[in-house]
Amino acid sequence: MVRVRYAPSPTGTLHIGGARTALFNYLYARRHNGRFILRVEDTDETRQIPGSEALMMAGLKSLGLEWDEGPDMEDNSRYGPYRVSERLVRHRALADQLLASHRAYRCFCSPEQLAIDRKALRAKNLAPRYSGRCRSLTEDEVRARAGERSVVRLIVPQEGMCTVHDVIRGDVEFDNRVFDDFVIMKPDYTPVYNFAVTIDDHDMEITHVIRGEEHLSNTPKQLFVMAALGWDDVPTFAHLPMILAPDKSKISKRHGATAVEEYRDQGILLAALANYLLMLGWSTPDGREILTIDEAAQEFSLERVQHTGAIYDQKKLEWFSHQYMTHLPIAEIARLVRPFIYYRVDEGPSYEAVVSLCRERAYTLVQLADQMAFFYHPPEHYDAKGVAKYFTALTAQRLDCVRNELQGLSHWDREALMQAYDRLSEALGVKRAELIHPTRLSVTGRTVGPGLFELLELLGSAEVLSRLQTTAERIRSGNLVTQD
Ligand code: GLU
């Protein structure tokens, strides 16, 4: 049975890198009818942020990535607990075991001593590594220093090669000489990440370790721990490509939003975000880009994950958001945009009809809410550039003509409206556009929006006629307020 895990450290909110790792794990589990496990790696107390675990869980859920086992669930499996800090007894027992079997040793070197060692190596142009000074301490010597500050180091083979079999990158070879006897237990006898993760993956019977590329160089250390413990159930490794900014630098805050909740606040559709994350490193055999998580779960494979960096592009993400905006059921979009609506919508045209008309031009829910606003509130100010361009000395009079023409309509639908503008443009000897642009600006305060006839139809005759009149009066009285 496939068992995969997403193992975030609770040091902040859910960012795109973590979200993509979680997604790929989730899809792999679904594809193989396996289990997707959430394990919170709270080993490094100093970097932890309170509340972070809850934030991360909320982020995962908002993307539709529900886990099968995790710290928030009743733990009746034989695999828990799912917070690394709660597994300490086991980590300590195995550290004891390694000490007893002489696969690891106590190291009493002080941080000052280690700094001196490092400096000496650097002076000789050698890479910093632990000298092995405490490796040969006798049991009596160790016992005599029992009360002193110490760490536990693993004995690492000093020759040969270590091969990481990675499904995405093939075999990656590491020369064992680049590793030193690294620390597995800190002075307080708690495990470091590389030690805890190996034990937890083994105990939780993790079959596939799917994680970010930055962990590739940790993998040999985890293999050394396994070897020392005599374990041969090496999981299949898959190291996902880095997510890069368009300029190929490492993605960071300065490239804009990177946290799932920031995207949510920007009104990016989260189904689209999940879909976009899928494309950051993976592709369908037929090049299809738009697919839901459920669809992706049918065909996801690690073999199709690229090994070169995946370029993140906010514009592309917005494009995905737009695709979902225009293709999800109207009722769904109407529900999603509701929290972004900052005005009353209980009077005026049908809410869903307005959503339906406006969504064609919206990339985010924030934009959609903004574009819907004029349906419920007459403009108080008018786009300054539009006014400069479309409002002339003749406009007030033209608006009166438009109002007269529309007042006489027996049917108020887009067809009838279009014909009315055709008649009027002929009667006045002006192009239709010369009537359309000022009408839009008068009725909505804006220069862009849904098709004019559709929006007039939806707004209704009484409202349209009243807005035309108000705008004409504002122009005449010089009370027209513009806004950049
Ligand atoms: N806690 C590690 C991280 O957040 C997990 C690494 C792993 O998946 O092994 O990067």
C-alpha cells in the first residue's frame, strides 16, 4: 500500500512550495489508492511560530488536500502520533541503541572548539567537517564525562559512494567523503531533522518520499541512519524541482504573494491555484493544462515530473484563475465572490445574472466584486480619462437624446436597445460608438465593462434612464466628480 507524507515544519503559513509538495503527495496517494499523511515536524523549537500548524492545515484544506492521517485526527492507527515532538521516546530509544551498538558516539567538543577546527580547515582551503575527535573515546572516558554537555554523532563511512535512487532525477551519486560524523541528537537529547525524519518515515511505513529538491543532499544522511539501524526498507525518493521566479532566481516575497492565504485574499480562485501548482513541475501527456485535482488524480505520475526548475509566473496563475472563473458553475462563483462584495446587493438586478455577465472579464474575485459594484450603486464619480475622452460640450444634450429614445421602448432587451442606438446614430448623424461610450461612462462611471446592451438590459430601464438624467444634470451644473 502506498503511504506518502507531507511533513511541514510549523514555521509560518503554507507557501506555494509546500503546497505543491503536499499536492504531489496527495495526488500520488489518490492515484494509487494509498494514504496521504500529514506529519508536523516540530523539531526545531526556535523557528516555530504559534498557530502555524492550524494555518497550514487551513491552507491545505482550502486547496482541497485532505489528509488520511494527521495530528488533528483521533489516533487509532498504529502509526501515530503525527507530531514529531510527540515521538521523542522512540527517537531517544533508537539513539540509545546506536550508542550501545557503537554506530554512534557521544561528542563533547564545545562549540568554541568546533569553530577553531573549522577555521583551521578553512585556512587550508578544506571544507569544514568534524574531525572525529570524540570517535575514539573509550567507554570509561565517556562515563567519566557523563555530566558534560554533549551531542550524539553518527559514524559515517569515510569511503565509497552513496547512491540515491530518485524517480525524477535517476541515480544521484554522492562521495561519502563529503559527509562527516554528523550530529543526530542535540545536547538536550532531542533528535535533529535527519535522524527524526528517517525514524518516522520507517515507523510510519512511508513508501515514497516526495519532497523539495533542497532535501536531496539530506538524503544520503538519512540512508546512513537507516544503514546504522539495520533497516533496508528504503523508500522511493522523488525530489521535486525548485520553484523559480521568471528571472530564474529563487522565488521569494519580492516576487509578490507566495502564501496560499495571500492568494485567497487577492481573490485568486483556489481551485485554479491548485491546478496551477500542478503545472509547476508536472504536465499531462497531451499537454492539457486545465484539470481539476480529481482529474489529475486519475493520471498523476512521478515519472512525468520535470527535474529542471519550474518557473512561477503570477500572470499565468491569474490566467488559470480566469479560466476557472468562466467555467465553474455560476452558483459556485456567486458563492465564492460573496465575501469580497463590499456593498449591498439586496436591491437591484439578480445577483447571479450580474455574476454571470461580469465574470467574463474578471481574473480574480476581487476584480469581479469591483466590476459588479455599479449594478447596485449609481456612479458617484466618473473615470477621469474617460471623461476627458468621451465627454464633450455636446454630451449632456446627447444623453438627453439617448434617454428620449430609450424611454419610448416597449421592450427592454439587448436587441431592442441595439436597434434604438442604430436609429439614434442615424438620426443624429453620428457613429454608434459616439453614443455608446458616453452612455457607458454615464451609467457605470467606467470605460470598460460588460457589453453595453447586456448591461443596460440587466440594469433595467428605470435605473438606466435615471442615471442618464443624473449624469446629464451633473455635466450641466458642473458637478461631475472624476476619479483617476
Ligand atoms: N520539515 C521538512 C520541511 O519542511 C520536511 C522535509 C521532508 O519532507 O523530509 O522541509
